[in-house]
Amino acid sequence: MTSASNAIFTRPPRFFVVSPKKLAIMTLFTFGLYWWFCFHRSWVLHRQASGERVLPLVRALFPIIFLYPLMRRIDGRIRQSGRRYRWSPLILTLLYIVSMVSLVLLDQGAWRRFFPFATMILLTSYAIFIGVIVCIQCAINFSEGDEQGLANARLTLVNWLWMMFGLLFWPALVVLAVLSVVMGVT
């Protein structure tokens, strides 16, 4: 690593670092709210570090619009360090949009008469969503020089409290899906 790229990592963080494992767990059990928090924090940190006039809350409220611009900034930071990272912000954005559209359709009652099928689509869409955000987070961590996200890897008491509802909901959803298949309910 060159002295120029070392200097990049001694500056204040430009994006929010979290371990991929913690991000996946927290996102799953907070129904995506933790990812929204991380997305918002990345915009806040980016604004502080760059001086760019952005409104983090507005950008966090519309991630489908502002996800790609954030990833372009992450990619720019990586390139600025003189390193390379194998990823495609465009493909990740498209996968994110597909997963979000599927989740919104389910939320609006699409496939309501086909509960087992809807449950499979829900779980698949959520898995794609979590996979996409973990890929993005790995790029963020790489750009910040903390590839494992060790600076923010531990689940705190506040994290556990935040996840409590999800820890009860997800097992209940799986049980309902299994029962509906076993009992032939559509």
C-alpha cells in the first residue's frame, strides 16, 4: 500500500463500517431497519468527510434512488486509494430493485391466496436483499480499510433489544408456512 493510500485510511471515515455478519443478522431481525440506519449513517459520514451538500435523511428515505450514487462514491474512494475491488454497483442496484419490488408486491397483497408460494417469494426476495447489502457493506469496509468490519462487529445490548421482535416473528412465519403446506391451506 502506498503512503497516499495510507493517508486515506487515517482520515475520518467516509462511510459506515459494520461487519457483514452483524449487518445480515441485524437486518434480518429488524426487518431491514438496521440497513436503513447504516445507509443513513454512510450518507452522514460522507457529508461530514467530503463537505458535499447532501441531505442524508432524504437520501435514506429513498434508497431506491440514492443507492447507486452512494455506491459510485464508495467505488471512487476505493479507486482513490489506488486499489481495486471486484464488484458491480449497477448489478447490485438492479438486484436491490428487483428484491424491493417483490417485497412491495407481497406487502400489497399480491399472491395472498397462495400463502406457501408467497412465503417462498418473501424469503427469496429477503435473501437477495440481504445478499446485496452485504456485498455493498463489504465494499464499504474495503474502502475504509477494515475489510472484516471489526470496528463494529459486536452485537450490543441495544442491538439485541432492537432485534427482539424479529427474533419472535421469523420463527412464527416459518411455522405458519410449514403448517399451511402440511395442511394444504392456500
